[in-house]
Amino acid sequence: MDKNESQAAPPQIDNDAKRSSFALLAFGSLGIVFGDVGTSPLYTLKAIFSDTVIGVPATNDSVLGVLSLIFWALALVITLKYITVVMRAQHESEGGIFAMLAMLQRVPVIRSSRWKSVLIMFAAILGASLLYGDGVITPAISVISAVEGLGTISPDLSGFVVWISVLIIIGLFFWQRVGTDRIALIFSPIMLVWFVAMGFFGLLQIIEGPAILQALNPLWAVGFFADHPMHAFFMLSLVVLCVTGAEALYADLGQFGRGAITAAWFTVVWPCLLLNYFGQGSWLLSVVNEHSGGWVHQIKQVDVSHPFFSILPEQMLWPMVVLATLAAVIASQAIITGVFAITRQAIQLRLLPYIRIVYTSHEQINHVFLPAVNRFMLVGCIAAVLLFQSSNNLAAAYGVAVTAVMFTTTILLFFIGRLIWKWPYWALVPVVLLFLTIDLAFFGANIMKIPEGGWFPLAIALIFIILMSTWFKGRTQIQQRHQEPVVKLDSFIADVLESQPTRIDGSAVFLTAYSNTTPSCLVGLYRHMPVLYKQSIVVSMQPSQVARLPRSRQLEIQNLGDGFWLLVGHYGYLQTPNVPRLLQLAQKHGLEVDMKELAYFTRREIVVLGGSASMLSWRKGLFAAMSRNSLAMSEMFELPAGQVIEVGMRVEI
């Protein structure tokens, strides 16, 4: 083959592969990213027009005003703020509030200013903690609102709604262990059918009553506020239900990428959402017009509290209830994967102790499953369903946390826009003020819902604020008060050989984070008992950004002489960092060890109370408990339990 020909052919193949991969990512995002916002038509208008305290009665002006608010909320919050602006803020292709924090921590002016770094850290912890609260409410309200459709078929089925919802939630969280890729493969076709069906039935209703399209004019929203200023303001706490998936959408950015998510939003999700909302509005207008015309006997036959199911033909009720239930299950996926993502980021930023992380994709390092977080969210969602019993009650709990997250995102966006993107003030300030005005309006309207149920996600958020701030504070105190000197490996070996210590039979493995530093457990062992094993093996395990590494790339081995060996192990994110397996591979390159007699030395901090750290006593106790329950090094690296010697380091706090 000609050399030029061999160089010219691949780009076309690569471009085709990229286009195919992009299309698959956009399609996959339907089942993961857009499930939350995609099922909001199930309960948004239902809550607005059936809530007797905050909601409004269905009149011509109120229907047009509410639909206008929904249209512009979707346009300004999701399309403009998140899709167009916020999703530009990426850290190593990941999104979410901790990605913003990681970006800002690299800015010199932030690192050199204590008050700025503390403010940004607090905002990130607050926003992430609130997202945990939102993550518990979202699956509960999505599932229960779909199952409530059974009541439109037969009132006798209403008594089973809660328990059916609990069973579905248990199945949903049990399913998480299979991984994002497989979930997307199954969920995305269902969500595509869901969006198309929503849009189709909404379009049919719009064709019958096109007058609802007047709501595209923002003057209807302005007029609604002018006529009922206080009531309209508090009703924003229900309007916000249509955009509650926005923050989860940003947190899931690393799963699929900005381009794929943007394409899916503009081509499928947004058009179908608008068609369905306006279709429900058209049906409500028809009910209003019948009532104003005196057809009271017809009104009594229509359930105004379920506009989503009321626009469906009777023969489509059962199929759409089933599809809505499946979509509601999928809706929960956006926030679940988002919570997994921010937890992983929190661990990387040392805001939470290390817990088990399972990587589930061969192509995407950001696809993860965290068993401990999954169990917590399962218990929280079941508690929410049993406590609130209905979607209307859950709507009272919904919105407080997510609107507060939106506010903190806007605050961090200001710093990113100014310090990283270098936007001029004349361009940045109007954008941020617009977003802040919307965020504060939604948040202010939701404050009155705190006694009615908004306390529930806030209580969950408070738990995580305490956990993250305590862990960060404790780790900072330990680093300041118990900082160990870094000993270069070559310097340590030179000093040891010069003193000629006693050698004992056998071989020992010492783990270190960096290949050029001496393991602290080796330094401590030598200083307290100046003896060495005849063979000391220093092992450093280094993760890779690819899924799997071949055996030929998993090991770097170096004989340092005089019984010292250095092994650097490399592993893909789908591979377990297994030290014994690495030693077996090293035996083929000259290392001679008896695997059954080998001793593994690891270091473990033992946190004890009574020190002078500036923390309250209960927070010291909490930090010590979190430290004890973090994943041990022997578990991380698959060390044989009977051969591990932990060198405990007592640290007072």
C-alpha cells in the first residue's frame, strides 16, 4: 500500500466513528441525563392547579399565565443558564459543583486569599450537600406521581400506590450495580418513546385548541404577576418543578459530554416538553371554556387534578401509565448518577473519606457506582415515600434544596467567569444578575414550603454539610500538626547502607504513594527497630485514565541493589489494583520472593481524641469515626489478610 494512501484513509474512518459515537452519546443521555426534567410534566401542572394553598384555580388568564411562566423558565434556566453557560465550566470533562470548586482552586488569586478560598469551599459544600437532599426527593416524587396514574383508571387502585412505589424504588437502586452504560442501553429507547409520546399527544391537544400558543408571549406571565403579585410569587415554588432536573443535568456532564447533551436537548427533549405542557394547557383551557359556557355537568366528569393523563385517549391510559412508570424510574437515574459523580469528586477533593468506587464503563472513566451512597439514597427515598404518601405532599418538600443549589452554582459561576474565562464586567454582571434574580425568586418562593415538607431535604443536606466540613477540617488539622518529613528513596537507601543495619531473613513489601519517596512505614520501622529485611520491596500503584492496561504495561521494575527493589504498578480504572498479582508478574522479571511468606507493611492513622485541634468535641468524635470506617489500604490493594502488618500512627486531634 502506498504511504500517502495509508495516511489519507484513517481520518474518514475516524470521523465516521466520532459521529457514530456522538450520536450514541446523545441517544444515551436521554436515558440518564434527561429523565428528571423529562418527567416533570407528570406533576407540575397537577400541583399548580390542584394545590389549594399555593396553587391557583384554572381560569383563562391563570392557565395562559402559568404556561408562559413554564415556557420562559425552561428557556432561561435550562437552555440559557445551564446548557449555554454553566456547562462550559468543566474540570477534566466533568461537571457539577465540585468541578467548579476544582477549577477555582487552581486560580492563584483564590489560593492566596484565605477568605476567598473559604467562601468558595463553603459554597461548594453547601451546594453539593443540597444536591444530596434533592437526590432523595427526586426518585420518590417521580415514581409516586407516575404510579398515581392508576387512580385515573380505577379509584380502587389508589390504595396500592405507596407500596407499589416502594417496590419500584427498591428495584431501581438494586439495578444501579449494572453500570451507567447498560442502564443507558435499556433506558434510552424507553425515554425516546416517552418523549415522542408526550409530544405527540400534546400536539393533538394543541391542534384542537391552538389558543394556548398565546402563552409564548411573556406579557401573559407579566400580567399574571400584576393581577396577583403575592400569590403569583409564592406559586413560583410550584412552577420551579418544571426545571428541577437542571442541576442533575450539569452534574451528569462527565457521563456524556456537553455536545451530546446539548444536541439531545434541542432536538428531542425541549420540543417534546413544550408540546406536552402546552397540550395540557390547551385541555385546561377547554375545561375553563366549557365551565364558562355553563356546561357544569361535563366538568364533573373530568378530573382536573390529572391534566397529564386527561389529554390521553381512553384506550391509551394503561399503556401510558406503564410508560410513565418506566419513565419515572428512569427519571431518577439523572440525579442518582449525578450524586455518584459529585461523591467521587468529593473524595478526590478530600471532602469525604475514601469509600469503595466501582468503575462500570470500558470507555468512560466517569461512569461509576458507589455502593454505600446507593444504600443511603435507597433508604432515604423509601422514607420520603412512606412519610409524604403522595406526589402533592412531596411537591411541598421539593424545590427548596434544588433552588438553593442553583443559587450557589450562580455564585461560583461569577468567580469562574471573571477569574478563569476573563469575561469583562460589562458582559458578566448582567448575565449573573439575571440568573441571580431567577434563582432568588424561586428560592424565596420555596422558603414558605419548609414547614410543609421542605425541611426533609434540608435535613439531609445538613447531614452532609456536617460530614464534609468535619472531614475537611480534621484532615487539615492533622496535616498542620502531624506533618511528616518527606524522605527521598535514594537518600534513605544511601543512609541505610552506610550504617550497615542488621538484616533479617525474609522479604517485605512497603507501599508508597510516590515512586521517589520512602514509605512512611519503612522509615518508622527502621527508626524504631534499626533492622531491615534481606529483601525490601517498595511498591507504588499508579492509576491510569484508560479502562484496561495490557500486562506489558502494568509493571515497571527496578533493582536498586543491596536487597532493595522498586515496583511501579499501573492499572486501568476497570482493573483492581492488586499488589500480589503485580508481585507475581515481577517474578518473571528477576524478583525472587516466596509469596506465602511475604509480609506486607501498610500505614494506618489511628485518630485519638484529646488533642488541641480547634474542633468541638463531638466533631472530633465524628471525624474519628469517619476515619475508622474509611477503606483500608489492605482492602484497596487486595492484600492477603493473614500477611498484612499495619503500622499504626496515633494522631491526636
